[in-house]
Amino acid sequence: MSDFIRYTVWFLCLLGLPVAAQKRAFKPVFTNMTEFGVSLGQVRYNVSAVTESVRKQQNITAQTFNGVQLRPKLAVGGTVGVDWYSSALLLPVCAGVRYDLAQPGAKNLRVFTSLDTGYGFTWLNQDPTGYETKGGWVIAPGIGFRTGRPQNANFILSLSYRRQEAEVDKPLFANEIYKSESRVYNRIAFRVGLSF
Amino acid sequence: MRPKLYLLLAWLPLLATSCTDTCRETRTYRRFTPMTLSTAQIRQGVQSEPTRTLVNPGKLYTKDGFLFINELKEGIHIVDNRDPAAPRMVSFLRIPGNGDIAIRNNILYADSYMDLLTFDISDPQNVRELKRVENVFPNGQLDGGWWTLDAQRQLVNDQKVDYVTETVKTNCDGPVMNWPQTWTSLTSGSWSSFSTASFDNASAALNSSGTGGSMARFALYDHYLYTVSQTAMQLFDIRNPADPQLGNNINLGWNIETIFPYKDKLFIGSQTGMQIFDNSNPEKPVQMATFQHARVCDPVVVHEDKAYVTLRSGTSCQGFTNQLDVVDISNLYSPRLLKSYPMKNPHGLSVDFPNLFICEGAYGLKTLNAQDAMNISELEHLEGFHAYDVIALGKTLLLIGQDGFYQYDYSNPRKLRLLSKIPVKRPYTVS
């Protein structure tokens, strides 16, 4: 977990470097990125001396980034998303950064990078009786394409890594005194969306 | 371009996680391993020992400023609590297989696996064994483990209890199914409360029974000691308190766990409700009715014609509501639920009218004003600690928590004042 915090801080510091030379003052403007896609991963469980089970996970994820375009290439704002994991509905509320990395071949296509970090809430989640799900920290760096001119609405395609923590208190049976599960979701998310 | 390259490289270590969810479930449970003891071993094991730390406290009795705290399966801690701000451990009375105690005047009754022991506690610093009635209990349950008496071979087959914590990898999908409970209750034996702090005892003026605070399998009424096992109720005639005589044995059915005498009735607690026995002839209690507003997992306290019952999730009785019920018991044949108050996870409770104290498990202690049953208001909510059971002792409140017994002064019920703490070192931790 501390690794991710370090990388986040490092990444945010590096953002300061490219903005040295500006020709004229850039007026900050509202920007939005809304995406919808799947979050994919695997899980290894029932580990014993003899066998192990592996399952592939695929869940729906969606988010909307609303912020301010501070520089031609840099936007800062907040992200609210929703992740429909198999047994928890989490609402990550994050601070987000979007940075345009390059414009390959001066075509109508830009590569952007994103970083969101925040906390996943369980406000919308319904637990079965006896279970209590608590949210946790989430961090999601990503990279993507945007097609279209900067002054128009763009289509975006993004690929991001998502790490979400959660904790569940489970009901006790018979001889049990304490039962709790700590979860870390490590997923790759493919999303498509719009940006303006 | 350099900074941009660094940005891309910054993500590479993340690939090492290979997008695999990791979910670990940690659970603590009791593991039972069979063990055998000889009856001779058990009988010779009774002695007075130096004080020790509380580990697994069960039933608690308070008498004349002294606390008699049962240490499950081991014996009884004797604590001098005449100054609640400075309780002092006096001694430890070792009784193998002890699960329950009852006190009347200066006589203490305790079970020791299959036997009933009688002690003289007129001088708590110097407890003397008076009598042992042998082979009266055929089986029993202590801390979730069962024991049975093999009278022919003079052996007791018991189960040793270990607390095991293990971590397993799960598939992150959480609830898969709720397994139905098919076996009988395996409660820890120390969380539920049948506090009799304010019930009318016909012989209260002459005798003084101690005030019990935990799940009661022993009960005193008139000149009888009632003991319940899983299926039957065994009476002891204690006309001569130092010399209990074996009395009637009444079959009760299955899943019987607790007994609570109230006026001339006996409430016998099971997992589905409480059976009410008419005790006007104490030698022969007769079943009268069933009180369905409380099961054995639901602590009950009674004040005059109102019963206060707490229901909670996470017990072996498989309930999922968390609330306080106020029941009108002026007519026991048809008790009426007056009102339900939502709670967080209520455990034991105690009443010193109009103050009602409710332990909210991991959520602390609540002090309520129960003057008006239809409008019970909260006076104070102390948080930040576990509260399992509580006994109101007139001026001080004894609270049984995760890591100790706390004593509070409640002369101002809106602001409880902590007086002292008797530490408990439990063999497992509950976060």
C-alpha cells in the first residue's frame, strides 16, 4: 500500500515539470470524462496442500471525472464511479488527474494518462443479513486514447489498473468467535466513453 | 520526453500483481479435542489457591461486597469489592469442571462436573468445603464442549477447548450460502444475562441470595436449589442449607439451557422460547405456558410487570434483528409486546428502575430512562469498548467487557464515572 502512495506522490510531482514554457495564458475551463466498461481479474482460492481453484472475474465499472482543465494538457478534478463487484457494490469517490501525454503524428488522436485515488464507499451496497461490508482505499492509474479535436467532444478508450480494498464482517456459526474477510481487488479495467 | 517515459515506467511494478484479487478470511473458532478424567482426579482437585488472572469468566455473584466470579471449568475467583474503587483479589477456589454457582446466606453451591459441592463462605478469605453430593449431573456443557459421566468406569469424558485463529484464501464473493443450524446451542456461556436484581423473592427478608449476572443454570427459590441440564431439571432440597438433599428430577424436553425464577413461576429458557412453570408447589413445578417473546439467547430482566428483552444478530438462535422489546407480563398467560426499540447489537442488560443499562457489544454501553415504557429515552452512550453484560448493584454498575470487569458509579445516570477495572486476559481477541 505504501508503494502506491509513493508512486502517486512521485507521479504528481512529475506533473509540474512539463508546464514550464507557455506562449499565452490559458483560461481554465470545465472538463468531463465519462466512461463505462468492464473490470477483469482472477482470484485464487480454496488453497490446500493438494488443490487450488482459480476463477476469472469480470465486473461492470463506470465512472465520471469532472474537473478543471488547468493547462492545455492537464486537468484536475474529482471522480465518482461505481464498481459492481460480485458481492459488493462500491462507490469510489476520488481525486483525479488527467494528463495528455502525446499527440502521435499530429493526428486527431491524443494519448492521455489518468490517476485517481480515493475511497470506495458502500453507500449503495446491500448486504445479506449478518454481513457488513466496509469500503477501502482505491487507486487507479490508467492510460487511454482520445479521438477528436481538443475544442470538441472526444471519444475515449481507456485501460487502467485498479486496486480497491474492502473489508467484510461475516456472521458467526456454531463455534466461531470472530470472522472477517479482508479484500484487495486488483483489476484491469477497459472502458469507453466521452470527454468534453 | 523524459518525464513522460518515467510516467510510463512508474506503472510497470503494478504488473507484478497480475490482476489477481486477494481475499483473506480470518476466523477464530473453538476447536474441541476429547480428553478423559477420572472421578478421583476431579474430586481431589478442590482446594484454595493463590489468586490468578481472570481468563474465561462465567457466572458472577455478588454478596456482602464480595464478588464470586466463576472461571469456566476451573473454579471461582473471590474478590473483595467492598470498596468498588479498589477491588482486591482474595483467592482462587479451584473446582475442576465448575460452570455455575449459587449463593444463599453464607453457603455457596457449585457444580464440579457430576457433583454438587457446598461451601461455607462466612469468611471469604477462608472458604471451607462442607458437603459433596456425588453423581447428580450425568452430562453437561462447558464453554461449548460437552462432557459425560461414565459412572461404571468412574471416568468423565470431556472435550478440551482450544481457540484457533486461521486465515484462508476465499474467492472474494463473500456470501455464498447461509448454512442452516442443525445442532444444539454451543454458546460461550457467559454473554447472556438473566439478572435477577429486582425480582421479588418471597423469602428475601429471611434469606439473601446473591445477585447473579450470567447465564443461569442454577437458581434458588424458597428452600430449593434448581439446576437445569440439557433435558431435565434437578431439584435439591436445601432446608438445611449446609446439607443439600437430592430432590425431584423433572423432564423438560430438549435444548433447555437456563432457569429464571420469578415470583412463584419458573422461566425455563430454550432456543425457541421460554417455558413458564407454575412453582406454587416448589417440590413439583408444573408447566403452564410458553413465553415466546424471549429465547435462551435473549437476555431478560424483569421489573414489576414489565420484562425487558434484548434480541440480537450473531447468536446461535439465528435471529437477525437488533432491538429492545418491552413486554407487559401482568398476565403471564398472554404477555403483550408493548414496544420495540432499535438497537445496534444489544447483549446483557440490567435494570435499577428507572435506569436501564444495555450492553451493546462492540458498540459500548447505553444508559436509558425506562420510566415510561412507551417512551424510553437514552441518557448516555459510552463507546470505544466492548460491553457484554452488566449488573446494577444499587450504587455501582459492574460491566463485563472484553478485557476486564469495569465498575462505574451511576449516581448521576447521565454521566457514569469509572471507578475501577479488574483485568481479564481472554485467550482470544475479538476486534
